[in-house]
Amino acid sequence: MNQVSTSPTLDALFQRILARKPDAVALADPINKPRITGQAPQVLTYAEADRIISALAGHFIDAGLPAQSVIAVQLPNTIEFMLTVLAAHRAGLVVAVFPLLWRQAELVAALNRISARAIVTTCKVDGVIHADLAMHAAAEAFSIRHVCGFGTDLPEGMFSLDQALARPSSSTRNLIQDGRKAAIITFDVTAEGFRAVPRTHLSLIAGGLAISLESDLPQGANLMSAFVPSSFAGLASSVVMWLLAGGSLALHHPFDPEVLEQQLVEAGCDTLIAPAQLALKLDECRLPARLPNLRHVVGLWRAPEQVASSPAWTAQQVEMTDVYLFGEAGLFGVRRQSPDGMPGPVRPGRHGAPREAPGSSIAGEVLVTPKGTLGLRGPMVVVPAYAPPPPPSDSLMPAPPRDFVDTEYSVRHDRAHDTISITAPPSGVMGVGGYRFLAQDLHEWSRRLGQGALLTALPDRLSGHRLAGRALDNARAREALAELGLNPLMVEAFRDRATPVS
């Protein structure tokens, strides 16, 4: 039996909505789910979702996973992702979300870093057999005790969660719903290397509140998320905003423009959450004019230095909110309110939610560090996860504590108008297709490809950067990339000379 305190968790938010309207639509799958995972799409009410969440939570308890242990989740943007996250929290577990493009080497490194006890995946996603990847990674991770997945044709040794749902367990765990407990772990790449970033329920909810209040999202909103939830921003803008609004959440696995439009029409969605460059492309194609129910668009910028130079938002009947993402460190939103549809100004100092509303709750603080980079403070920012390494010194005096995270994004402060402009991303880090890589790693990979090979990141308006490769011996290049454990998109960069990969 769960005890509810005044400090909410995601499951507590879900149960509050469940008590008010159990028969309302809660979650809807992508309509092209058969192509993505080979499974039929589902539409669930809150009561139906609750039964599945309880069954999954019971399975995790029966599998012997102790409270506060870490469970890794690598799933596409389908309802199984949302149900698994809520079920893990109901069972008292901490969820580590893994990007879909991670392969065995990346999975093993992350699993060992966080000492995960279990992995949840699906049989396949877009033709890639993720079940085999999970089993091979689990074999190399000492802490893994349980591997389970959705779908058919699972490998031997992987427990079928579809069977767990067919014969639901009634096992429960007596928990105190405390939002100060750890909820999720996401992963970031900084100049200092790979980082695991843990967050509490309250920190995660603070991120969702910052977006939903700035975008003036109404209660009962029908959301459509086309942003993969394998990051802090992805979770905050999908599952948290859905639970805060108390409406429905339809999911779109990126990306098929015709399917997206069909889903928006059929589900009657009034809010679209998508990568900002994609949202602006849809605006150029006049898609909002064909969607009479659409009222809000939340555009997430993985490359926040591109916001100031972005085109105007022209759909007058639809409000656009730019959400600036700084890896896993934090985020903030700025609604476009000027008549010309251009991005709103970013000012240093504390900002509310909504940002410019007098007397609003403080969502965070933006500051300019002494070295001219952007720093973040606030309830969603996990300062200890980004603590710099201690400098080599013979002094016994500890370094002064830091109460902010330096995002390493270069900024320019216009003192006359008291605004800041983000001018450049962190040095030494490349964002490729929504994923961050160390520039030195790209250099090392190109060195391993052989004489005359080239691997570089080219600017791309939609994905930040895309990889382009050239090799004299393409077969040897593909073999070397595979040895490094890189994902197939990178390997395919060397199918032909100078073939770009996004």
C-alpha cells in the first residue's frame, strides 16, 4: 500500500488523475507502431494504464529487485516507455534511460557506471534487434541480475513482459511517496568526459513545470510528443508535462511527417512537443493551418546557440515556446510573444514560470560565469553531478563550493539591454544527431580507420551536426568502427566515400 506525502512523485501525480477520471484517455501509441516494433498500437485509459503499471511493478518486485536499485530502460517512444517508468517508480526503483542509438560498448560502460540491476528493452526497433544487444551487454555487466523485454521472439534468458501482463502479479511494496528520493538517471558528455546525472522526482517535476508554465499549457491538454524521452528534457517535456496537465499523451516515434499530421488530427491534439528545428520546418509547410485544434507548440533546441538566428514563427493561431537545452544540466523556456514571431530575449538572473509574469514562482537562474560562459542554478539543476575535478594541489584547504553548473556555452552580455546571447557550444564536445561526443573521441575513431581516412562532424540545422566520412579502404573502415562498438549509423558513414550520416 502506498502512503502519499506532501512531496509528490510521478506515480503520485498519476494516481491523483486516476482518482478523478479513470475512464479518460491517458496514453496513445504511434499509429505506425507495427513498423517500429512489430506490435499493434494501443490506446489506454487511466484505469487500463494503472492495471498495467501495477502488473509491471509486481513483476519487478517478484524478480527480486530491491527498493532504490537501478533499472535501465532502452525503449522507443511508445506507451511501453511511459508505463515502465511509472511501474519502476511504483516498485521503488530508480530508472536509468538509455538512448536508442547506444550499442553494446556504450551500454556496458553505462551499466557498470550506475551498477544497474536490471534491463528493460523491446525485441526490435526499426529493424535493429535490441533484445540481443541487451543480452550481450548484460553478460559483460557484473551487477545485472534480470533482463526483460516486450515483444515476441525474445532471446533465451530474457523474460517476456508480455507474459507478465497476461498473468499479472499482485505483489506490492509498502513505500512512502517522497519526491526527494532518486527518480531517474540520464547521461551527459562534457569536456571532462562521460557523466551520469541522477535526479529526484522534485528535480524532474521542476523541469516539466518550467516548460508547461512558460508555454501556458492548460489543464486537460491533449499532448503529442515527437521528442524521444531518453534524456532529462525528453522526460520533462513528455511524461511530466502530461501528468501535470492531467490530459492525454499521444506518442510519435520520430519521424514521419504524414503520420504525425494524421495522429494530430485523429487525436485532436492541442499541443505539439517536438525538436524546434522540426517545428519550424512544419511551420514553413503551413502544417499548423491544417490543424484546427493545435494551439501550442513546444520546440526543444538541442543547439541553443541557434535560437537567435532561427526564422520567425508565422502561425498566428498557435503559440510557440523555445526551450533551451544544455545537455543534461538543465533547461529554460522563452515564449515567442512579439508580433513578428521572433525569439524572445533571454535575460540573466532569476526567471519565473511563466518567465516574465510578476510574482511567479522562481523556476531557475541564468548567470554569466567569470569566464564568459552560461551558468545555471535552480531546483532542476544537479550541481554535484557536474562538480569539476579537484585541482592538483598540496594545500589541505578544500576548494570553494560551487552552487551552479557551468554549461560551457559561450555567451555575450548586452549590458545596455540586459540580455545575453548564446554564441557557441562547449569546446571539445560535438552534438551529432541529438547525441553528444567528445571531439577527441571522433579524432581517435578516425585515427583507427586507417591511412587516408577522415571522420568529421558537419553543421546540420536539424540535428546539430552530422557525421561525414571518407576512407580509402571502406571495408576496413567499417570493420574498425564496428570494433569500437559504434552504432550502425556511424558504420554506414563509410559505405561510400564521403557519405554523410545524420
